[in-house]
Amino acid sequence: MTYIRKKIMGMDVNRIKLLGLGVLALATVHSMAQNITLQGPVKFLALGDSYTIGESVPETDRWPVQLAAALQKRGVTCDAPRIIATTGWRTDDLKKAMDAAHLKQEYNLVSLLIGVNNQYQGKSVEDYKPEFEELLKTAIHLAGDNTNHVFVVSIPDYGYTPFGHPKQATISHDLDAYNAASRAIAARYNVPYIYITDISRRGLSEPDLVAGDGLHPSGKMYTEWVKAILSYVTIK
């Protein structure tokens, strides 16, 4: 204790202030964390790409379907989710599909997971930001303008799959930038952000988390995602 006290006494005032501000910032971020607040019956709209439609897994293993089943087990009436997602979609593809679907403001749970194909196809993060923000604003509107009925899921890291492993460092670097952008935008709109990228980075050390195609998540990984999502859920 004496040693620690001497170290603190030896610090300049500005450094001590910075340490205090850092602790305060962490506390503020924690206090601002948002929950997904649900009250049945739940009408669920899932927006995204291959990760939302569940490429290479049975329909029952898709994470939106697993989430609906998990809510039902908790006593929440939840219809089968409406999924607007297709393998290969970028942000602009999803927007076109949503416009064509003529969606109504009738959902009390809306998820958004999009961006991996922007990265894969070499699009810039700067181009991604306004398109993602527009999609998020539409998602909020479709959820009755209630941000507690919307959540964003981070982009998983396919660098930790057999397909992506040869370029893992580049993929991870790029997706960190994409996820930082989507996280910041979600925070700006006070929307819960579910970070599942760390789960996806177990894909090489835990091969059963990767689907048989060597690229997409398995049903087991999607189950881990659902656990992460449920940790944000408050049921009224």
C-alpha cells in the first residue's frame, strides 16, 4: 500500500485527472447501456444478409428463429420472425429490398446486421456509414420509433473461418473499422448494440462453431449469439 501511495503521490495532477475521467467515462458508458424491452405479443423483423438468413444451416438454426423460440420459452408470445435478408447483400441491397417490401410500422422488435459484403466487395467504411445510418433510422421507425425495440448486431469476423483464415489479419482489421462505425451510429440513436464478433473469433479454435461450408456460422454459434442478445432483453 505504501508503494502504491508513493506512486500516486508521484503522479502529476493532470495525469490523476485523466485517470479519474477515464473511470468516469467507463461508468457513463455502462450507465448509458440500453436494454431491449419487450412486451408480448412480439412481432419480430430481422434485417440483414447471409448471417440473418442463416446460410448453410437449417431454418430452425437461424439465429432469429432461435431467438423467437427462446422468447417463447420465457413465456413471451412471439410470431415467427419476418426475415428480409439474402446472402451477398450490401447495405444498398438491403435498402432496395426493404423499399420493395413496403414494410409497415407494425413491429415491436427489429434487428439489423449488415455490412460484411460491403467489406468483402471492397467498399469503404465512409460509404458504409450513411447507408447503415439510413437503415437504422428506418428500423427505428418500423419499430414505432421506440429505440428499445431495436437492436444492432455486430458483424462477425469471417477471418476466423477456414475460408477467411489466409487473409485473417486484413479481414479482422477491416471489420473492426466497420463495427466501430456501426457501434458509434447505434450509440448516437441510443440503440442497443450486441457485440458478437468475439464469439465468431473462436471459429478456428472451435471448429463446430463454423458451418459445413467453412465460412458461415453453425447453428451452435448462432445459439451463442442468442444468449448474448437475451442478456440485453427485459420482459415487461
